[in-house]
Amino acid sequence: MLDGMFSFVLLDTRDNSFIVARDAIGITSLYIGWSLDGSVWIASELKGLNDDCEHFESFPPGHLYSSKEGALKRWYNPTWFSEAIPSAPYDPLALRSAFETAVIKRLMTDVPFGVLLSGGLDSSLVASITARHLAGTKAAKQWGAQLHSFCVGLEGSPDLKAAKEVADYLGTVHHEFHFTVQDGIDAIEDVIYHIETYDVTTIRASTPMFLMSRKIKSLGVKMVISGEGSDEIFGGYLYFHKAPNKEEFHRETCRKIKALHQYDCLRANKSTSAWGLEARVPFLDKDFINVAMAIDPEFKLIKKDQGRIEKWVLRKAFDDEEHPYLPKHILYRQKEQFSDGVGYSWIDGLKSHAALHVTDKMMLNAARIFPHNTPTTKEAYYYRMIFERFFPQNSARNTVPGGPSVACSTATAVAWDAEWSKNLDPSGRAIFEVHQEAYDKQAAPVTSSIVPPEIIDNVPQMKVSTPGVAILS
């Protein structure tokens, strides 16, 4: 078992006492509830608790619950958790070695697997390291030494183009899945039911991942390795360009890691597990986090005049001239949030669709209808209506975080730029003068017409049979 990456329950049959422990970061979802008869319930989904418990809540990551003590207690308390400013010098080779070890550790499997490849830095590094070390592993002997990669996007999206280039460079068997805006809209209710949130950015990103996971599982694949966690650890979101100093930069990375179980980890875990697919995330390996979070944040700061873009320390660590991991322009590709990278018209289409179902009058009464985490946009209102239909309990709505955010920032970081309060949008395009395809600063984002539905299933088929037989495309 990968250390600290799984939750578990231990039962003492002598007195029926038990201990529940959640994984360190919250990679997999877990909830705890209490019924009227005093019994304690544990489930990986809200759906397992909302009909039987008077109160339930998210089981906090890195904690354990003892039935004898009747209380939660933190077991995972790394140095970075206190948000004290670290001072270790940047060692690119140590960082590279730590991440390679984290990826290799996740190659222990006896099922068909592949990598999620968006063409961005994080997923491309995961794919590159996996491709380098796959040969000679037990998995390669069972399923073949050629790595399978998977990408999803609207026709012509940035991710599809970049992912294909990386796949060709690494020599993977690449599976490209297309969806339309209408395909995604048709899946929204299922996505919210499975993901169990009304957070806008999570739903935007979960939908294409949900659609892709169904296709991947249909090919016989049971596990994928993904790149979640890097942006939180290294300050990869574009709003980090405006961090006022290294202290605030570091504290924001700490806040982002602590909230992963409510956002990216929740998305990755539930989008895949809805179809019986396991997602592994090497960036959130405990040992790797300890190495990365010990680096003096001065080295993580984004400094354009010195050629240091977001996640420079990670990019530099894998910038190997003799044995390159990736093409230079991919290694230094600007950050694209997943919901943007699948195609800019995806978010624009969602806003257009929400505007057809939520009126101006409904928005005027939003605070009365939804006094907790009141939606401030028609898109947020639309998702909230669907969520409350599935999960009407107060406990359910309280499991979803709230507060202002721009480009996936925490509420605290919104104060870094006075202009952000005028355009609180989760998309990376909200960061003017940073994102290469930023929204027009003088106007609201332009919405696009909804693409007519179509089905594009021309992807290589994967035949999975008995162990010892390679996966064929």
C-alpha cells in the first residue's frame, strides 16, 4: 500500500470499537455522519449518508477518528502545515529525483493502466517519467512496455494539440477523445450527482474528465496516473504572478494544498471512480511534498525579468539538455487550467446555457433562496439548483467551500489585486496581462453558440485479456 495515500477502517471485534483514518492530503473522498440513534457512519460519498444521518460532514484529511474517544485527531502534521516560511536552497536534482521516485512507486499495478495527458507541464512530466521507467516493471511484462496516454477536448482545443505532440515525442499509444459543448451540457446533472459539489470551477473541469473516464474504462483500462497537485505545491495558477512577496506566496500554496480534498482531488477521484477507474497522483506523494515544500519560496516566485514563469523550479529540474524529458516549448508551456485547456468555448457555452435557465429575477432573489454560499453568477445558480435537488440537506451544502475566487485562488489571495474583485471568475483567462488568451478587460467574456451534438468515437480500441498478453491498439 502506498504510504499515507489511502483511508482505512480498523475494527476491534472484541468490543466492536473502531478507528477510521483518512489519507494525508485527501486524495480519495471520505465523509463522517451521525444518526439519531448515536451511531457513527463512514462513507466515501455523500449519497451513503444523506438518508440515514442527522448530520454529516467531510472527514478532514490527515485525521483519524476513534470510537472510544468519539473525536477527530490529526495524525499527519508535516512541517509545512504550520505555514512557517522554509529556507532550504533549491536543488533541482533532488527535486527531480524525488518526483521520479514518486512516479515509479505508482507503477506497482497488476491491471491495465495509462496516463492522463493534457499536454501541459504536469501531465507531460508524469507521462515522460512513466515511459522511461515502464520497461522492466511487472506491469510491462503483463500488459506491454508501450505506454497508453489519454486526452480529452473540444475539436481543435489547445490540450489536444499539445498532448498529441507530447505523445508522438514519447512514443505512447495515444487515445484522443473529442466531446462537444452539448455533450458536456447533457452530462452536467450526472456530473453533479457523482462529484457531489456545486463549486463552479470543479464542475467545469469534472465534466470533460467524467466523459473521458467513461471512454477509458470502456477500453479495459482500470488505473490512470494523473498530474493533480503540482499547481498547489509550486504556485502554478496564473494568479500567483501577483503574489506580493515570498511569504504570501508560500502561505497561499499551503492553503491550496490543505483545500485539495474539496477541489482537484475531489474532481479527480470522483470523476474517475464514477466509472470504476482509479486515479493515482504522484505529485501528492508525502515524501515529494516534503521535499518541494521545504524549498525557500524565493525560488518559486514568478519573475518575468529573470525568465522565471510559473512553476519555474519544476521546469528547471527537468530541463536536461543531454537526455531531454520533453520538448522545450512543452516544458515551458504556459499554465492552462483543465477547464480552459479542453477548449475555451466550453466555459463560454456553459455560461450561455445557464443564462437560458436562470433569469435576472432569479438572481435578484438568490440570497433568499440560497442564503448559504449565495451564487453570484447565473452559472453558479444553475449548478446550485441541480445540487440541491440531489442533496437538499444543510449538511450537504455545507461540505462545499465558498468565498470569492479568481482563477482558482483562495479568498485570501483575491486581495492581491484590486482589479480582481471586478471579475471573480475561476478561469485562468480572468488574469489580465498574464494569460495569453485573457478575457477582454473592457468587456464581459464573449459567449459562443452551443455546438450541435455529435458523437465522435473514432479512438483506438484496447483489447485486454489474460495476464501476459500485451494491450493492443
